[in-house]
Amino acid sequence: MAEVGAQRQIVLHNLATHAAQARARLRLSLPDAARLADLTLEGLADLENGRNSTLSLAALTRLALFLGLTESGVPRPLPPGME
């Protein structure tokens, strides 16, 4: 269980760092992204601002994938030739 908690903290940290930028790349407003991700507006804002969340690791992973990030919440590398 400690391993899951540690992984959850990593994903939370990565989402705090990258979620707002990923949402902006998708051209989604905060309310629209929250609605589409089935989160409250406050819940998504808390994640983007680095405040603790009660979401499970599975829910955090789904949010990261929804935003186009990897499962751990970091941006995907650009394909070769797209740098």
C-alpha cells in the first residue's frame, strides 16, 4: 500500500506541474475540462495549483491520460523530427 501512496504523490506532483499547460494545449477552459473529466471545478483547480486531492491513483491516472499526458502525469515526448 505504501507503494501506491508514493506513486499517487508522484502523479499529484506531476499534475500540479503539467496539468494546466496540457489543458491549455487542448484549448479547454477550466470549467470545460472539469466537466469533461467528471471532476468538480474546485477539484481540478486544486490539482493544478498543487493542493492535495482526495482522488484515487486510478482517477489521477485517468485525468493525466485525458489531458494527453503519460500515466505518471508528465508530457509525452515529441515524435522524432517534431522538435
